[in-house]
Amino acid sequence: MKSGKKAVSSLLIKQLENVLTALNEVSDVGRVEAFHKLRVEIKKFRAIAGILRNKVLYLEYYDQWLKPVFKLAGRIRQLHIIQDLISRHSPDSPSKIHTILAQRESALVKQWWRKHAYFAKNLESFTDLFNQADLWEIRCSPGQYVHRLDKKIQSVAKNKIPVSQLHDFRKLLKKRIYSSTLFDIPVHDKKHYDNLQSLIGEWHDYHNALLYLQRIKNPDTNLNLVSDRLKAGKKIQLSAIRQVLSEW
């Protein structure tokens, strides 16, 4: 793609429009995938917005207008993931846990619909801001930006990554993958990057599910067996991640 300020601004605006389209495509029918798609489109926007010079201004607007959408959609999607993990690993789990999770999801979805028009209006305002090209300077060309991401990934990967930093490393990988697609700059190790970020993503799903279940205080629900099975799945994922990283 062209590397000038105008071309980058146009790409950012187009991606924001993709976010708005994904927001408007969320419906009660097929909402599981719709919420996932919405979050992916926001992640793509964040990936290429890293090229902007004025990060403070960008983050201020992002936190105000886009982050609330991302967070609420994420809370709903998290419940989808937890229910799926329990169904796969512990199909004989107490029905009470499924009832609790379904009730919590229903409450969040109702909250979503109360805020949907507000979210859409804010996204339109955010898009209008990016039409004011004088606000947004880019700090480097797309090629330089992607090269810096590559160097950072290689620097982190060659050392043993602490478990506490795996999720941040995954976000870096996804930023590189999304940037390469949107800026039309190939990732030479895309298959490797995709595999690793997928493994870390699944590990993170187990991790979040376990944390969430720990917060459920219900005397009628024994979650020990469910938790033990999820811990086993998490351990398997971590071993697979370490294997892939050892071959980097």
C-alpha cells in the first residue's frame, strides 16, 4: 500500500467503518460469532493505530469511545467460551453451573442492547475524528512499523517468556498478523505466528475460565471436578506452547 499519511488515515477510517458494520451486525441470532467478529475488527484497528505518533490523544479517544464496546462484547464472549469449555471437558457437570452462566450471559446481553445505539453513535463520532487528518501524524512508514514489530517479537521469543506475559506476547503476534494483512506486507512466518497465537489463545481461555469459576460462590454447585479438568486442559496447552517456543 502507499505509505503516506493520507493513505494510512484512509485505512484507519475504513477499518473503523468495518467496526461499525460489525457492531450493527450483532443480533440475537448468531450473536456468538457476531461478538467475536466485532472484537476482531476492533483488534485490527488497534493493530494499525499503533503507527500513529500521538498515542496519548489516540488512547484518550479509544478509551472513551471504543474500549467500552470491546470490553462488554468481551465479557459476553467470555461466557460463551466458558460454557463451551465446560461442555467439552466436563459434560457431566452440575446443571446449576450452566444455569448460572446462562443467567449472567442474559443479563449482559440485555445491557448490550440498552447501550447499542449509544455505542453506534460514539463509533460514528470516532470515525469523524479520523477524517480530521491534521490531528493524526504517523511516526513511520507501514514497512518500518511492521519491521519494528518483527524485531520485538524475535527479541521476546528468544528468551523464556514468563507465563504472566504470554497473553501480552499473543497480542503482539496478532498485531503483527493484522498489520501485515491491512498494510499488505507479508508475514514470512505467518503459519508459525498463527499456530502460536492460537495455542496461547486457547491457554488463556482456560486460564480465564478457571478465574471466573473461582468467583462463583454457590453452595449448591460443586465445581472441583470441573476445575480439575480445566486445569488439565490448561496444562496441556502450556506444554504445547513451550514446545513451539523451543523450536523458534
